[in-house]
Amino acid sequence: MSNLPASRAILPQGWPVPRGYANGMVAEGRVIVTGGLVGWNAHGVFAEGFLPQLRQTLANIKAVVEAGGGRIEDIVRLTWYVTDIEAYRASLKDMGPIYRETLGRHFPAMAVVQVVALVEPQALIEIEATAVVAA
């Protein structure tokens, strides 16, 4: 594996620098795609509450990307599905430290979407990740 970064953020000239995400990413290499990962542990037990589920979901993303031979810095996109956008908005201040403890200061392209429900009834959040590992 190369130590060179497989991806970099895209910032069109004159655009403000986004906080906590990238407007776009450019990458070249081998692709790792996760399924929608939720806030349960390896035994299928859900963490209680939105922030604990977020912490577990991010840990699950890290585990899958690393199992595929990638690193956090290889993640180019995260798509978040939440069942309660107001809970998401109310948790923004507390999400930053949780995000950084697992994914550091790597902020790929992201989207957050509220959905009516997730397949797992206890899930409050589900995140899909795409990573590109340098060839």
C-alpha cells in the first residue's frame, strides 16, 4: 500500500471553506463501499440514544474500512440517514468530539438525510461510507 493520499477535497475558487465536511472529493485507487452501518456492536446490541449510536456507527465504519485495507483518510463520502433531523441538529455541538475521536479531522463529502424509518427498528442513524485506497 502506498503512503500517498488517494483523495483530496475539492473547493471551487471563491467558495467559503466548509466546516466539518467537504463540498467534493477527487480520488484515484481501489474503492471500498460499506453498506448502511448502524449503531450496534458486533453482537447486534444497539447503543442507547442518538449520540451513543453515532459513536458506534462511526466505529463500525472505521472497522469495515480498515478490514478492507483502507484508512480513515481514504474515506471520500459519508451519507447519513437519520430518523429525527431535530435530534441531529440539537446534537451538533456534541457530535464534533465524537466524530473526531473516531475519524479525526478528516472531513469527506457528506450528506445528511432524514428518513421516516430505518430497517432496524432501534436504529436512529445509519451511515454509508465510500473510501478510495491508493493503488
